[in-house]
Amino acid sequence: MDPVTLKWILAVHVYAILTWVGSLVGLSFILKQHAQANEGARADLIKLEKATAMGADIGATIAMIAGIVMIVQVPELLTKQPWMHAKLTLVAVLLGVHGFQRMRTGKYKRAQVSPEPGWVIPVLELAILGIVVLAVAKPF
């Protein structure tokens, strides 16, 4: 694949990651408000949660497809770049938080509301910080 096309795929990958993580952070705040909302507001919050979660799903899917395409086109990313293994581990953390938030969205839809755990946003922020540092600095 030519370098220009690879750069376009990288741009799509970065944009999709921003969409994914931004949607997950937004969803965390919406779920927190849902847990504190009165019964009348919850139907509207469920619609907002569904739309925001769909944004996270789409962003994650596009980010993963673009990432896989780049790895297939440039296999050295896995074989000669040890920082990539650490980055992919942090991506797995994002996927775990994503799954957790989607599970909570489903529970809230079924009126099984509980307070939002305080660890979600710090874990998201630390994971994305680590991913950015690894991808940009390539420290090892």
C-alpha cells in the first residue's frame, strides 16, 4: 500500500478513536445523570444513552478495522515494534470499559439503575493517555 493511502487510513483510525473514547466518556456522564434522575426524565435519557452508545460502537468498529488494515499492510508494527503490544493491551482495556458501559446501558433500559462507578472515567483517561504516548513517542 502506498504511503499516502496509509496516512489516510491512520487519519481515519485516529478520528474513530476520538469518536469512540469521546462517546464512552459522554456515556459515563449520561449514565451518572440517569442514576440521579427522576422517573420522568429516564425515558429521554435512555434514548440519549442508546444514541451515544451507538456512536461508541461505530467509532470502535472503524478504529479497529483501520488498525487491522494498517497492521496487515505494515506487519513490522507487530514484529519489530514492542510498544505496539503495550498499545494493544490498553486497547483491550478500552474494549473492557466499552463492554461494561454497554452492559450498564442495557440494565438502565430495563430499569436496573445503580450509581455509576467512580473508576470508569479515570480508567478511560489513563488508557487513552497511554495509547497516545505509546503511539507518538514509541518509547521502546
